[in-house]
Amino acid sequence: VSAADPATAWVDGRPCASVSVLDRGLHFGDGLFETIACCRGRPRFLALHLERLALGCERLRLAGVDFAALRREVATLAAEQDRALIKVLVTRGIATARGYAARGDEHATRIVLRYAWPTEAGQPSETGVAARVAQLRLAESPALAGLKHLNRLELVLARAELADPEVFELLLLSQSGRVVSGSMSNVFIVQHGALRTPRITLAGVAGVMRRVVLTRTQAHGLPVSEADLSMADLASAEEIFLTNARIGIYPVRALDGRALVPGPITRRVQALLASALDNPQDP
Amino acid sequence: VSAADPATAWVDGRPCASVSVLDRGLHFGDGLFETIACCRGRPRFLALHLERLALGCERLRLAGVDFAALRREVATLAAEQDRALIKVLVTRGIATARGYAARGDEHATRIVLRYAWPTEAGQPSETGVAARVAQLRLAESPALAGLKHLNRLELVLARAELADPEVFELLLLSQSGRVVSGSMSNVFIVQHGALRTPRITLAGVAGVMRRVVLTRTQAHGLPVSEADLSMADLASAEEIFLTNARIGIYPVRALDGRALVPGPITRRVQALLASALDNPQDP
């Protein structure tokens, strides 16, 4: 039993630990995924996860995903779990012809995996985490930007840069030098007291927690915007924090060795989200 | 039984039609593939395919692939086949931890599939094929350029542009407007009597047949070079042809409606390769 073994694995609604050797997810990365945090028996922000997944399916013209079944399966796997992670993968299914082209007669494959909540030393949401800027620059692909698709090889390569276990996350620039995100998180910075996060138009994933932060801060009147950000913006940021479905909001306490202090805006955003993170509601 | 059903599927040396739901090939596209043409019982250019695969493994730091077993398996599946295609996939194996990072303790997964040789109307290597330039522009990623990796979603999307069954191939530019390749082939053009093919430094696959054409034309004293090519170069090309492991060399007889004639250089290159394509030798 390894750290990666899910407690439960379902494929198309049945307990199953394998997929066809012809699945287009394997051959081409032709699919999407979601990582959903579960808390007190409920999936967090499930509606937003399913909405992003549906939007991704639309952009990829990946039809036939049974969202009602998916919603039921995630809810069932979340029930009675105090803390757990559920990873959903949806692929275009088994190839019905050779080659890249989809014929349109494929049946989507639906995979749901439940993992134990990872253990972490300390209280990173309080004390913050260290981050570094990666050497590898992400490809810019407007057709894929924003999607949580299965083509993740660049991130696998980027993570290989990270040997220091004390560094929690790598921040990534794109080929033209724009800040995109962390390898597994989105990034927000504070400049002159205002929140800014990279636009996700050329590369990166439009994270669910990023969206939650954007909408809740706007709703509470905090100045916040999506922008083109560079290394210089990172270097001059008053505060930096990371977001993803599991971590919620982690302040960055060091970036490439420069010390940062979890600041008042970061704390305010954490406070705005605390209840939603601890007590998931439907939808 | 669909057009995509392989006659034979082996995983790690045993008849098997499935892979683990935790395979990193599925989750991240963390792997590589080869498509090998078999002719008269032998795999064509097997040594070159295995060499490219080994180079790809090195670049991805994907260790532990049993190349001796792979060579045996491909040879076994090719035997007694007059014509067949063998697709090899190699992934980093089952995830041993959550997240993108490889821990280094993974065991590579080796998949070998044999497909029937596709039937095609007419004699495209004689009369040529029609091609179009795709709207979608490929991402530029020096870290991945050249590799035949499993992140192929852009090509899936590009192929969706191709509704006309009379058009055989889509040519692709990259984000900065450079010609890269076809969706499933490499491309050569003739300008002022000299052969040119796009450099594969930012995007695209360094095809085995492309390499064979480059080395054999050089060996026979034909002027040939790798270059940065644009739409203007395609528009002014005297001849254009496509290469891949299966098709060998197909002349382009029309590009975006502009008629082209399979010319003398194309015919000369076809003649140079004819024997090697029809009678594969070891190595």
C-alpha cells in the first residue's frame, strides 16, 4: 500500500481499479480532472467543480458525461469522511478509431478516486510556506488555458526541479515571462493594498478556490483584479498567497529566499473563507 | 469490434487489455509512445524508434524501461504479418504518491498494441494527398519539443477542424507562426531545388521517417536543411511532402486549395527510400 493508493476507486459507477488500454485519456491525455476536498462528510464547492468540469467538456466537445451520477458518487464517497480528497477524471473514453481524431461515437469514461487527506507538519495556513520560481516555463496555449486537462507533463518536469522538502510550491512563468500559477495552486499577490492574480488566458488552470477568492473578495468590496503579472510584480508584492481546493489559502512566507510576512489582506481573505472551508454547504 | 481494436494487446509482457486507474500515463500523460510500421514480418526502423524512445526516457528521467523485452515483443508481434502497425506506449507507471512529482520509485509500464494496417483508397504515395493549414496553433515548449509524449490534446482539438474526408492532413503552425509539422506527420518543402523541414526546437515531434529522410538525402548529396519556416515558405514551396512511419512519403497535391504537383525532388526521395520501406532490415 503506497501513499497514492486510494481507499476507493470507481470506474463508470462500479468498483474498479483499471481502465482499458485503449482509453483516450491514456493515449492522448484526452480528458479532464477535478480534485475535490471533503470536509465533515461533504464535498467542498462541488457545484463549482462540476461547473468547471462541464465547461471543460464543452470546450473539448467531450460529450456524454453523466453529471448526475458523478454528483451522487462524489457525495457518497464524501459521506462520513471527516477529511478526504476525491479525484475525478473524465476522459473521452475508449478509442473507436486509430489516430487523434475523435469520431464522436465514444463513451466518456468516469473515474472517481478517494484518497486520505494528506498529513502536513505545522500550521501552514498560519505560518505560511516557502515557494520558488521554476526554471521551466509553461507553454502558452489559448485553446487549453484554464482547463484542468490531463496533459500535465510540463508540471511533472517542473516538479522535478523541487528537491528541497522545505519548499512547498513552485511558481511558474509562461514562455513570454508572464506569471501563471503554482504547480498545484493559483497565486494571488497584494500590490498597494489591492489583490491581483494572473489572467488564465495563455496557460494555467482556472482553479475553483481562485474563483471563490475572486468572487468573495469582490462581494466584500476588496479591490481585486486579474492581470498580466511579471517576475517584477512578484518581487515587489507586499503579500503573496496560494490557493487550491485542498489548502484553501496558504500565505507565502518566503519566495526564492526573500522573506514575506503573512499580511493583513491575506488574513482578511482567510477570514472571509473560513466558514465555507470548514462547513461545506450544498450547493 | 471497432476500428481501434488491436489484434493483440500486451502490458508488461503479458496479454492484457487494461492498465491501473492510477497509471501516471492516464493522470498526467507522463509517458511516451512510438508507432512502428511492420512489413513482411519485420518492424521498420525499429532501432531508430527504440533510440528515440530511449532519448525521450532520458529527457523525462523515466527510468526502468526494459528495452530488451520491448525489442523482443515488437519483433514477435511483427513476425508473420505482411503489414501491421505496432503502437508502443511507455509510462512512468503507477503513481506511488499523490501529485505531479515523480518519487523515482515508480516502475515503468510497457504497453504494446498491434493494429491492422489501415486501408486507404487509391495510391496516395503516387498521386499525393490534400492538406490544409489548421487554425489552432501549437504551444511552444522547448522542454517537450521533439518528444513523442502522451500530451496530445492540442492535436485532438486540431483534428476536430478537419471535417472534409478528402483532406488527409492538417499542417500546424506554432504560437509564434512557425511551421511545425502535420498533425500526424512531418513536413518537407522544396525551395529553389533544396529540401527544407521545420526545426523541432519549440514544438512538434522529431519523427523517425523525418530522420531517415534527412540522413539519406544528406548521404546522397541532396541539399537539405532544418530551418525556421513560415506560411510564406509553404505558399512559395515548389514541392511539399509529408512523412511518417506508416505512410513513408506522401506528396502534397493541394494545400488550402492551391494545387501542387508531386515533383522531381519528392520522387527522388521516394526512390531513395523505396527499398528500405518495402524490405525492413535489422537493425
